[in-house]
Amino acid sequence: MKNKLIILVFLGVFANAQAQSSFVVVEKPLPFNHWATSFSTDIIGVNETFVSNYWEKFIEDHKGQALLRSMVEGDVEYECVHVQIPFLNNEKGTIYTQLSPNDSMTGVLLTIWIRMKDGTFYSAENDPKSADNVKSWLLLFNQKLTEADRD
């Protein structure tokens, strides 16, 4: 009986560990500006250098330039300028990006904030459906990154 219980607990823990999806995007308001929205995706199974290099290429593919602004204790910050943002009618904007180890240290947490041409930050408050487009764009990056990791 005791062995069966141990096996069940082990299988439950193992199943939960494997069930974690790397294709999840979390949307939340910025703490200093409730009209701005940040988007985060947890990219499992890759290291920060790989994600960082691929993010720079992804930004270049969108006609932008990723400028490294900070690299401190595992956190990397970019200011991505002149990015043609497909989910905002290809308007050019600035995407602030932070890469950091995720909480479980099994991958990278990528968080973005979008500053529009007029200096305001993108907010899903005005158009909640537009947030789905941002999420889809990040999931596209996540998917391409995962495919590149398999090569």
C-alpha cells in the first residue's frame, strides 16, 4: 500500500512537471502606469543567450534594431527601436524587453512593453481584443524559437 502511494505521488508530480506549457502569454498592467500593459511569456528549456540572440534577429525581421541597455545578474534589457509592429497596422514603435531566468530556473521569462510613436505605452484597456494580437505575436516568436532550438 505504501509503495502504491509513493508511486502515485511520484507520477502526479512528474505529470505536473511535464504539463507546464511554454506557450503561455501573461498580460498585466504595469505597476507604475495602469494604462500600460506588459506581456510575458515563459520559454521553457532554453538558455538566456539563445533567446537573446534569437530575439535580436526577430526584431531585425520586423525592421527594428535591438539595443542592449543592461545586463545585470542574469537580467538582460533591450530597447528595440523602429520596430514595425504587425499587430498595430505595421506602425513603428519601441519595444522594451526584459529577459530573466524564470522562477523555476528551467528557461527564460521574456517580458515586453510597447511604446507608441506618440510616447504613450500600449494598453489593452482601450481595445481588449488587440491584446490577443500581441499574444499571438509573442507566441509566434516562442514557436519559432522552439523550432530553431530543434535544428
